[in-house]
Amino acid sequence: MKASHKLVLATALLSAFGWRTAQAGAITVYTALEDDEISEYLAAAKKTMPDITVHVLRLSTGDMGARLLAEAKNPRNDVVWGFAVTNMLDPRIQALLQAYEPKSASALPAMYKGKDGKWFAATGYMAAFCVNTDRLKAKKLPMPASWKDLTNPVYKGEIVMPNPAASGTGYLQIAALIQGMGDENGWKLISELNKNVAQYTDSGSKPCKMARTGEYAIGASFAFPAMQSIEQGFPVKMVIPSDYDGYELEASGLMKSSQNVADSKRFLDWTLSPEAAALYKKYKEIVTIPGATPSAASIKAGLPSDVSKVLYPMDFAKSALHRAEIIKKWQSVKQGG
């Protein structure tokens, strides 16, 4: 997303929820959630907590991480909301957080929360291909079923992917391949795949949006924009890759520097509420809150009823530990190195 667009969104949200309210508390939230879901969540939260003014700044995963680190000596936010857990586990960012586990978090499986209580994840997203069936037919291309399929030279110039340096979706895609196939074979596949990629985007959803309008045949993205595109009537088929389908959790936590702790905790509590869970089903393929099930529209679009059966078991700590070196190597591969 361009900086100007981020500013417009932030300004719109800040205006919608009031920049200053004399008799109300106020918190500042940084989030990497997608634009089209933030407003609906906040509208519902406002009904539940009318006395809290929520200032929100939406940034891509990479930009949000950079901002948190740039502001480390003087943090300007109270809450981190829906941030890729791989990035959240950066020790420098962990140092900015304080332990807080909402009561509802006790019901979450251990894999969806930090052992030190500094983060929990209510939602997540998984890799998926958005395939434009009209363009595929016009170009007489086969329907891909896996990452390996995308290395076929027939797809040269027809694939769009997110930049892993800027997008959490982009990073989870290559991290899963490296973890699943091992360094040598994983990087070999990524190198072969790079030859077919026409463009890398800074947004995880943009490849799908570019594919659905027919600019390209295949957008390597995540499941939600694929399901949304299908529901909106675009000629898109969602393909869950049969090999190493990576996923990411969207973690939330409380800043150590927060001067609005009580209201920040109330907001974080709300993100795990049944009310929030009901909304997540509209936008998320992974909802960690016990009892949450995929929507009928999601199933119709091709989402498995139990996504845990198709996900590659990501080692998020490993992804976080090696992120810098993986990004550096990917940039070399991208340049043909």
C-alpha cells in the first residue's frame, strides 16, 4: 500500500472514532490487518466500548515492524493488533511488549499464544493461489495445483507474488518452502519460481486482486482475497497448494510503554470475544477461538472445513530467527544471483 493511501485510511479511521474525546479514554493501535476488515471490527468494538476512542494506523507487515523499531525509544502506540507472529517474535519487538493474557486466551491452544504471555493470536491466514480461469483458458494454460507446478516455464510472466521483505504473506510463502523442503531444495524451487514471476507487490492481497481483473493468470496470495473474489463474481478459482501450504498467525499484544493500560486491555479482551469471532468468519480462513467454524461462503469457495489438515506445521520461532538472512538471500535470488 502506498504511504498516501495509509495516511488516508488512518485519517478516516481516526475521524470516524473521534480524534479527541474529553470524557473518554483513548488508545493508539498499530495493525497490519487488511483495510476492508478494520472498519467493521472497530464499528463493533465501538458499540461494546463507546467510552474508548480507538486511533488506528494500518501498515503493511514490513512497514509496521520498521515503524515499531524506529519508535522503540519513544513508542507512540498502546497496542499491536493483528501483526504477523513471525515479526512479533523479533526479540527487539518482544522487548517493547509487556505480558498480558486476556481471560479468554486461556481457552486458546498453546500454539496460538506466547509462553511469556506477551502475545496471542485470534486469527491467521494461509497461502492460496488466485487463478483467473478466463485468462488461463485464453492462454491455454494448465490449472496449477502446487508450488512445484508454478515453476513450469509455461507460466512465465503470468504469476504475481508478494514481496517477502514487505509482506507477511510473501514471507510465509517462502519460509514454508524452505522449512518443508530444506535449504537446498527450497531455494532451488524459489529460484525456478522467480523466473516466472512478472511482478512482486508490497501487499499480500494485491496479487489476487491483479489476477482477478485479468492482468495476470495467477496471484500467489492468501485465502481470504481469493474467497472474496469468488463471492464477488470474479472468474477466480482458489487453489490451496498441495505442497507446503504455509500460514501465519496474526498476533496482538500490549506495549510496555502504554499510558492507557486499562483501556488497552479492554480492547485486547474484545478481540477474543464471541462478538469478534463472529466477524472474523467473514474475513479469516483461520480463527483460533474455540468453536469458530468456517462460513458457508468460505466452504463454497473451496476452503477446507478443517484447515489444520492442509497447513504445513510452521516453526514460527525459526522463521523469526532466520528472517533477515532469508530476506537477504531472497533479494539475491530475485536479482538472479
